Amino acid sequence: METILAITVGAFFAASIYLMLSRKLVRVLMGIAILGNAVNLLIFTSGRLLREVPPIIPAHAYVPEAITANPLPQALVLTAIVISFSFFAFFLVLGYRAYQELGTDDMLEMRVAEPVNEPEPPLGY
Amino acid sequence: MAATKTGVDIAAAMITHPTAAADWLLVAPVLLCMVGGATTLILRKNVRIQPLVGISLLALLVLTNLGLFAHVWQNGVVTMVMGQWLPPFGIAFTADALGVTLALIASIVGLLAGIYAAGSIAASERRYGFYPFLFMLLCGVSGAFLTGDIFNLYVWFEVLLISSFGLLVLGNTTLQIDGALKYALLNLIGTTLFLIATGLLYGLLGTLNMADIALKSRALGDSGPLLGISALYFLAFAMKAAAFPVNFWLPASYHTPRIVVSALFAGLLTKVGVYALLRVLVLLLPAGHNWMHGLITVVAIVTMLTGVLGALAQADVRRTIGYLVISGIGSMLAGIAVGSEVALTGAIMYAVHSILAMTALFLIFGITGKDRGTFNLRELGGMYRRAPLLSAATLILLFAAVGLPPFSGFWPKVLLVDGALAAGQGWLAGTILLASILTAITVGRIWIFAFWRGGPEGIADGTQGVETGPEAMPLQVPFTAWLPLAVLIAMIFWLGLQPEGLMQLAETGAHTLLDPTAYVQSVFGVTP
Amino acid sequence: MNTVIFRTVAPFLTALMLLFSVFVLLRGHNEPGGGFIGGLIAVSAFAILGIACGVAAVRRALVMHPMSVAASGLLLAVASVLPSLFKSQAAMTSQWLEFTLFDTPIALSTPMFFDIGVYLVVVGAITSIALSLEERESD
């Protein structure tokens, strides 16, 4: 199971890096979304896998009665999902605004903050 | 509760001895920032009262950090574990000399930025959330400096990242959106790399508590996975700190927001990256630190040189200062690369100096930029005649940025060069000095063109520029602008004349990083 | 989307979903559920109302601005951290208040108030994002 998940994580990373290398903003955003999922899967896998035993302590006990799945990676993944979800929402709005303002979704043409022909500073004293 | 009924030994999982009220100072900065953020958010429509409440809460934050500082000064490293859980299970907050010093300086800079913003940020932008974002930024920064848990460090990074996005687009101009897009994308990738490394580290060691990691990674020695994780951490934090090959988001974005936001970013954000490098590479993963020694040295040298050469090539003073921030990061990396106690002391002192000096420089050019409506060096000029005191203050700051005595930039550079020479790294020491000379050329040009000469380009020298009109009037500097500047310059002066206190602090911080006994003892109670 | 059936049903659906979100919030104390997921359910309730009756109706129904809701949730969460200070315990240690009201044993705890704070933060923050996105569509 770990092997399959490891290969999946690798495929996710490959896809996201390929997309993020694109010049088009939308593809970069897709890449970011996939990157977040790749990391979540990675954390989940690195916390060791165990099938079908939820880490819930029964009402009558104070400690788990048998070996359960590791709850910590689940907590970490939940935090990471919340964060990547809110960031992705922010990026969608920012990307849309950038497209409206700059009239392009090509990263190479977004040169407002760093113009192509920047004036030189005064040379010499 | 009903533990005795079930026969479960609570003492095996939870702390049973009482927590001193003074230990609450550890979480107080973070809680106070949250309260401040919430209060200013509720008050956002009341543009008259909101800055007053914000500034008084920021002042309270500084006092709280002073209290924490005194607590750590007296008792050494202090720890509090959330919810009484025994470490390494609970999330620990651990403050050592390094973290608490930086948290204190950060809160002071936050207070000064809050005061400056009261006079410079438009009411509509205050309603849009300047103060709430400022508080959340400080919340993230204080949390990052004080936490003792590596996943918690990631969460604080995200808190400060998302509030920095909010601050960056305050004003909503095309320029800002272009800058914010690049800043946001690259910084998010940086923190995601941090998360990847943390996931792998958890898989390897099974713990997230920093003291526990420090012990287990030392026990593991030179293992391949550990070295790979260290390399990932280095890449992630180098991105946050703006080290050479991964620093192009900084000059693309730092000149776009409101000037007080630029000042905050230049002061705080990259230093959080440096702090994380110190904490993770030196304290947690010394094997990886030793292994990457050569790489860090090369990165430090190239960052110092490209930073200052980039500064030389810019016409916009804000971009020049942005590149000077990068060059300073190179100096701090040089300290990390050498890794001896002297060099790390120098790096920590340089971080403090850089926070103060870079914030103050941005604030100064905020004043001149607001007056002239431009940041282009060709169009500035004639400031000396109109504002001699401000010009003198700028000269002090620029000298401090170069590292001339008697200002705060001098001692860190002495320690860094001393540490590099003691470690037999003459090249590194030489580069630090060369970068200082090039910085002197850059800042000399800024001062001569923006302040000393008679007027903007086109006015012949010696004619004293424009004799009448608004151009000839003395520059009016509002109270909200000169007070923060005066405080920053006084601190820079004081740290140059009386560096012993800071040096002792930085030395304690560096010692705790290299020898984690005190840190581990504070978290686990006894020597394990 | 703006059919008569939808407009008639939406307020009832919203009320039901809000009730369910509170149920999920309180259930989260001992069983699956909690403030975050409860908050998301409440946000979807407001989003449905916004689609059916317009954003202005939602803003009127909420009375407070969503960001103020989020801010008060943050304040509540911070306040729920503090009680353990007075019992010389570490931050976020859970404190319990157990009493009997009309022969019903009731146990109040600080984690529950923290969860309610989280619920309010999620409701406020995400509702304000959702409403601003819905507003943009209409213009």
C-alpha cells in the first residue's frame, strides 16, 4: 500500500511541477492546487498506514482498546487542507483580478511592477 | 477527571505540577495579537478610534514582550505545553534568548509602524483592514519566534503569509496586484516545501516537538533521509529569507505596497526566514548543517554580491533598499555558513540591526516620497536645504546599513568577519568587506542625489535649485512620522555605542542553538 | 436558478441547515463533528439564501457584518484559553463546569467555547468571501 501511495505522491508532484512551469497563470494555479494535495497525501503516508480502525476512544474507556490509525497525520492533513483551501481561494480571486487589470494571463507579459525598459539610475556622482 | 476510577495513570500523560503565572507570558503575545486583530476589525468603521485602540494594544504588546524578555533573562529557556500534555505530545511554546529578542524587536517595529500608519494610511484603507492585518502579521511573527513545535511553526508561517497578502494588496492598484501575484505564488511554494520537509521529518522521527527532534536527529547521525530533509528545509527557508537563486520575488514586490507595509516587510519577513534557518538547521538538524556547509557558503557569497550589485543598478530607491535587504540576508547566511558561536552571534546581531535599519530606511523614503510624489533617484534632490535634520538622520541610517561605527551595523560585521577568519574562510570574510564597500558606494549615491544636491535632474549644481514655491519651503514632517524614526535611530545609535547587552543576548542565543541541553531541559523538565 | 420553488423553499432550507450546523458543532465535542465543519454547513446555508434571495437579504438577516462575526469568534476563542490561568495550569487546559438544571446534568467546558469560537470565525470569514463573490456575479 505504501508503495502505491508513494508512486501516487510522485505522480502528483510531477504533474504539479509540470503545470507550475507553465507561463499561463491558470495552469500555475492548477499546479498549486495539485501541489497541496500531493503534500497532504505525503503527510498521510508518512504517518504509517493502518486500515479501518478509526482513532476514537469508546465511551466506556479512557484509552483506545486496540491499535488504531495514527490520528496525528490526520490532524496535520486537516490543518493543511484548510490552509491550502483558503490560499487557493485567495489565488483564484487574485489571479482573476490580475487578468482584469493586466489584460493577460501570461506571466512573461506581467511586467508592471518590473518594467522592461527600466530607467537607469544616475551614473557617477 | 474520573481517572482514579479507571486506573489510568494521568501523570504519565499530563503535567500535574502547577504552571507559574509568569509562564503565561509565553502565549500572551500571540493571544494579545489575536485580541488586537479582532478588536480593530470590529472597530474598522470607526476610523478615528481604531488607530488609537490599535496603537495602545501594540504598546501593550511591547510591554508583554518586555515582561517575557525579563522572564527569559532571569530563568533561561522557558517552556509551556498547551493543555498540560507532557512533551512531546502537546504543542510546546519555548522561548530562548534568540526567540525572545527577535519577538521583542518585532513588536517594537510593529508599534512604530502602527504609529506611522496612523498618519500615512488613508482612512479607506484603514477600513479595508490595515490594523487587523498588522496584528495578524505580528501574531504570525511572534508565534514563529516563540513556538517549540515544528508544525506549529508552519502554521505561524501561513498566518503571517496570509496577512502579508492582505497588506500587500491594500490600495488595490495594478502595480500592487502584479507584485502581489509573484510574491504570493513564490512564497506559497516556499511554505509548501517547508510542509513537505516537515511531513518527511515526521515520517522519519515520529515527532514534531523541536526539543525531541534535536535529540533524535543527533542520535541518528548522518543518515541519508535526514540530509535530504535538511536540504529541503534549506531551500524552503532560503526562499522565505530571499537567498540568491530563489529571491526574485522580493525586488518584484517590495516596492509596490504602501511604504509602511514595505518597511514592515523589509524589517520582519525575511528575518523570520533567517530565524527558521537558524532554528532548524543549527538546533534541529546539525548533521545537515555540517553537510551543506559548502553550499551555504556559496549561497551566502552570491547573495551578498548580487544583492548589492542589484542595489547599484536601481533607479527607484525602494527597490535599492529591497536589494540591500537581500545583501544583508547574505551576511546573515555567512554567519550560518561558518556556524561557530562567534559567527552565529554575529548573524543574530545582524538580524536585529537589519530589522531596525531597513524599517527606518523605508520610513524615511516614505516621507520624501510623499512630499515629492516620486521614488526615482533622478527626480529627487534638494532635501538637505529643506530638511537638514531629516538628511542627517538618513545619513546615520545609511552609515548603519554600510556597517560603519558607531552604529548598530558595525559590531555584527566585526563578529562575522572575525568568525569567518577564525574558521579559515578568508574568502567569506573578504566578501563581507567587499559587499560593505559596494554598499557604501550605493548609499553614498542615494544620499548625494536625493539629499545633498541642489534639486532634481536638470537643475545645474550650485544654483541652489528652486528659490521660490513649494519646492523651497522647509519640509513638514508630521509627528506620526518623526516619532517612529527618532526611536529607531536612537536604538541604532544605542546598539552601536552599547552593544554589550545585545551581544551577550545573541551569544546566549547562539550557545543554546549549538548546545541544545538547556533547550531540551526546559521542555522535558529533566535531562533525558 | 431563481425559480419560485427555490425562492419559497430556500428560507426553510437555510433555517434547517443552520439548526443542523449547530447540532454538528455541539456533537463535535465527543463524536465526529465540530466547529469547523459546522461553520462550513452554516456558510452553505447563507450561500443558498444568497443565491435565492440576493446578497442584500443575507446581509440584513445576519444583522452583524460577517467580519465582525469572525472577530467576535476570535475573541471568544481567546477567552476560552484564559480560564486555566486562574487555576495555575497551562494555556488551553480544559476546564469543566458541571451542574444540574431541572434534573438534567449539564457539563460546560472551555473546549466547547473554543469550538464555538472556531465556528463563528469560519462562519464570518467564509460568509464574507462567499457573499462578495456572489455580489460580483450580479454586476
